[in-house]
Amino acid sequence: MKLHGVEKVVRRSIKKVGQYTFHQVHRAQARQVLRLLQKKYGPPDPANLKLADTYARDVFGDAKYAPWLRVYAAFSGTFKEGWIPDNYYGGVVVPSMKGGYGRISNLKPMSRVIFGCDAFPDLAYFANGLFFTDRNLVVREQEIEHVVFRECDRIVFKLDGSAQGKGIHFFDRESFDCGLIKSLGNGVIQKFIVQHPLLSAFAPNSVATLRLTTAVDDLGRTSLRAAFLRLGRARHTHIRIDDEICVPVDLVTGELAREGFLTDWGATEEHPDSKVRFAGLKMPAFNDCVDTVVQLHSKVPFARCIGWDVTVDSDGKVQVMEWNGEHNDVKFSEATQGPCFSDLKWELLNASPL
């Protein structure tokens, strides 16, 4: 019994250290963004910052949630009730509204099993020493090359848990190497998507993705909450978080905003490489993209908020590249389109905060 008590104390101590580190990291990130915003747009209104501090204490119960609210206020030039701080989302909303269920999205071979949807460009998987098809048929190592290159000449291998442009590898017929894939770890083999001409005009070497955020309310209704287009740079084969361009997208019309934003939160009216302007453009097959992810989310309503990365191929078909049922980023959407979740009353959650 004494040993059991010691173990409980140790676990609590470890959890407290994790909580402290989590919020310190977010505090540092938010302060860095605030400095960037001040450098680009001048000092924020002190009255708005004070409102952010007060709102963090009065609504969320702790000043540690103020830094991201300050960022939203500085970016918007005003303060809006209903904003969700990103660290509150990750520390309270995620464990309360998703629990362990959202983590399923990290296991890429599970997507077809769960959704049974051809919108995923999955060709095959490697997991725990086995190669198997998108229909869960085990394939011998000697046959996998034939399987994945039957319908395309280039493929992408994405590791489980890959995010932010990491854990992504490209192969063609000549460079394909089963041994290398096995050494990399579990993941999904997807066909390389030839994207829609409008998207290719921005950056032809990397596939643009539409980030859609959906949420399920207490009545089980799924709806779109945020949308922005993520664009890569000319020098990269895929989008990287350290130099992507994010363009807000109208949730009703699918029209791109006049301005997109760089990783330093600086505004730009055009892609920095191709010089293609955002104003007047509309995301191809936008309604189809939204309908697809809303229908998919209805199959996993227990993960109450999901971030989807989708694109549209050269034939105008929706391709679901990834889904994130865990801590999908909400800060960019909250700053540019928020408050996105105010009607869901997440500020009233009574979960043990991280």
C-alpha cells in the first residue's frame, strides 16, 4: 500500500511538471508572436490587452490563458468575447471533448478502416512488419511495389504521427525501397496528388491543402467552424510549417481573403514566389470539400473537434490527405476568423486542466 501511495505521488508530480512546461511553452510562443505583431503593425491597444488579461482570469479562471488572447486582440485590433486560447484548447478542451479517441488519427493505416471512404488517396500501409493494401489485405514485400505503382508513377510515404511537414518521404519507381520504408516505421503509402490548376498556380511543386475545422455540438450536429488554405514555397516538395502561407477562406462562399499571412504573421496579398494574388479567387470544389469532411466527422463524433487537410485534384475530386483528432491548431483560425466556437460553451468545461 505504501508503494502504491508513492507511485500516486510520483505520477501527480510528473503531471504537474508536464502542466507547467506545457503552459510555459505556449506562453513563450505567444509572446514571440506578440513581438512580431508589434514590430510589423505597431504597439497594440493597451485597453485590448487589459481586456484579454481580465477575460482570461474571469472566464477561464487563470492568467496563464491570457497570452494567446493578447495575440488575437493585437492581431484583430479589438477584443472579442468567445475566443478560445490555444493552450486552453489543448489543455482542457482536447482531453474533455476527445480523450484518447482523437489519438486514433495518428495511426494512419486506420483511416480507411474507420471511414471506408475513397476520398483518402491511400494505396497501401506498413505497420508492425507487414505491408497491406488499402483493403487490409496483407501483401508480400516482393509484391508491394507492383501494388502501389499500378495507377501512379510517384508515391508519398507518411509516418504515423507525422505533422508539420515532418515524416514525409517521396518515391518513384526507381527510388522505391521497401527496406527504407521498413526502417522508417509504420505509416501510409499514398498516391502523389496532381492538384487542381488553380492551386498549382501558387506553388506547383507542393500540394496546397485546405485546412477545415469541424466540430460536433451537444446535439450531435457537425458543422464547419474554420477554413484556410495552406500554401507551400517553390523550393519545397511539400508544405512546411516554418515557411507556409495561410490564407483565410470564407466559410460560405469558399472565396480566398484578400490577404494571406506568412509564418511571422506578416500580411501579403500574393504568393511570395509565384506572385499569384489571392483576391478574387475561390477554392475549387469548396462545397464538396466541406460536405466530405462533415460526413466523415459524423462517423467519429466522439472526437468532438477535428482538423482536416484536404485538397482538390486535377479532375476536381476531393482528396482527404490527413485528419487530426487531437490538438489541431486553433490559434490562426481564432485570430483571423474567430471566435469560431463561442456557441459550444467550451469555457464552461470542468475537465482537470493541463
